[in-house]
Amino acid sequence: MTYSVLLIGATGDVGSKIAAKLAKYKGQLKRVAFLTSTAKSTPEKEAKYAEVPIERVVGDFEDPETYRGFDIVICAIHDAFVLDQIKYFDAAFAAGVKHVYPTEFGADLTHPVVSKEPYAVGKIEARKQLEERARKDQSIGYTYVITGMFSDFILRPHVNVLGLSEDRRSAKFLGAPDAVLTTTHTEDIGEFTVLSTLPSHLKSFNERRTLAVEGSTHKVSEYFGAVSRYLGHPIDVEYLSRESSYVYEEEQKAQRNLEAVRYNSVLRTVGFGACVLQDVANSSYPELKARTWEETVKQML
Ligand SMILES: NC(=O)c1ccc[n+]([C@@H]2O[C@H](COP(=O)([O-])OP(=O)(O)OC[C@H]3O[C@@H](n4cnc5c(N)ncnc54)[C@H](OP(=O)(O)O)[C@@H]3O)[C@@H](O)[C@H]2O)c1
């Protein structure tokens, strides 16, 4: 028995990694493909689609015909569209899809702090609606893949979660030195997600799983310590308070900069201990050797 998997969001940061791993494991799956909309595309988008190493399906995201023949749908779409995916799943279930992965790939949304953060609201509502569908139809199931912060994102210059200065000798970080944080590399998230679709891990379509994968779990000060050791010099870190983040958030709201409000809310989760995963599934996936933070630092700096 092998499964057919359709991916939505194959050009995205994490979706592109999932697409690459679907290509890697396609011998163990019946069919693997990614979905793009029938809406008019642009040359830039077409160039990105051409790079995705699996079959392309073009279809209306809300039309059941698009999903006919697939068993599993994985969504890895931009946060702004998390509620759209429920319409996609309804169409997919109507066509016979039996297991879905909503776009998650972050903190544990059941954490009491995370559940109050503005950035998590859409994902929590999407979970609620999906779980309602699953209560009514015992034959369908879902997987929430939770990952902590993407370790390779932290060090990308334009993301710079650590708030490092240009010369990397100082940093302004929203968070506390002793807060604990889980991070995972996007390559490993892609691999883990695809491994979890194989029959050896997904025994029955109507399983309802939360799967946590980790690369490293350390105190924030230890994340800085690894960077400092690699660079060969100390980093003078100023830890910004939670209160300062709310002041900043109000300023951004006044300027209607909603993306900054959302990102600030993510950073607060990361910096104050709400982005730490419990009960990670790594030991049930011996095929996966997840990169540590130290390895990511060496690779990226
Ligand atoms: N934990 C972390 O550190 C972290 C960091 C980043 C992201 N994430 C999470 O990872 C997930 C994916 O984020 P990402 O950054 O990888 O996304 P992204 O790079 O913004 O990717 C967007 C993808 O979504 C597709 N898309 C956009 N609008 C869509 C719509 N209305 N319907 C269907 N597809 C649409 C795009 O396809 P087209 O190119 O065809 O438009 C593209 O492939 C999110 O849940 C996000 O919260 C977590």
C-alpha cells in the first residue's frame, strides 16, 4: 500500500523543502504532485513553478475535481491565507482525500501564551474548523507538524531573529537569556513531513496526530553562545523586555503596519519561552538525523 500526496504552497519557504523531499521519496509513494491555481500566473511565478521537482497539477483550489485520486493533502501556505485552506480541505474531502496537513510549522498552538498571540489566531481557528469536520466524519484525519522556530531563518540576514548588529559584536534581542527555545532546520522539517506520510508512519488515514520535530532545544543565551564560539569573539546582548514589545506593537498598529505587529508577536513567543516543544517525535524517526543549532551556525555563518 502506498499513498498519493498533493502539496499546496510548493514555492514557499517550507513548501519548497517539502516538494524536494517528496521528489526524494517518490519511490515510496503512489503519486506526488503540487497544486497551482488556474488563475492567471506571472512569468516570475512560472519560473518558480518550473523549479519544483515534482509533477504539477493546475486546478481550482476549491473544486473537488482538483483533488480526485489523492489520499493526502499538505498545505504550506502563507499565514495570511490560513483560513482559505479550510475551503481547500472541504473540496479535497469531497473528492475522497482522507488525510490533511494544515499549514502549521511553528510553535505548539495549545501553549497558553501562544494561543493569545495575534499571529496564532488564524491557525487556531483553522484547527478548530478542521477538528469539527473530523468529529463529523470519523474516516478523515489530520497531522499538525510543529517545529519551533526555523533555525536557518534565525540567521538569514533579512530576518535576523537574534537582532545581531552588522559586525555581529552586539545584539538587541526581544526575549530573556534563560528562556528555552526549540529550533529546527527547514530541510529537516521537509524530510520529517514527508516521512510522516509513508505507511510505516501513517498507519491509518483517520489518525489525528500532533507531531513535534526538533533540531535543538536550548536556553536563548546558549544560542548566542554557539554563534559567539563560531565567530571567535563575545557578543554583547541587550535583552529587550516584553513590555517594550507591546509599546512597539501599539506604534505599529497606529501606522497600520500589520505585518510588523504579526512578526513582533512571533518574536515574543520565540524570546520568552513559549516556543519550546514537548514530546518530540524524533526518536520514532530514526531515518532523520536532524541538524543541531551548532551545525546550522557552521553551515550558515
Ligand atoms: N516556525 C518558523 O520559524 C516559521 C518561519 C516561516 C514560516 N513558518 C510557517 O510556515 C508556513 C508556511 O510559510 P512560508 O513562509 O513557507 O510561506 P511562504 O514562503 O509565504 O509561501 C507561500 C506559499 O503559499 C502559496 N500561496 C500563497 N497564497 C496562497 C493561497 N491563497 N492559496 C494557496 N496557496 C497560496 C504560494 O504559492 P504561489 O507561489 O503559487 O502563490 C507559496 O507557494 C506558515 O504556516 C508559517 O507560519 C514558520
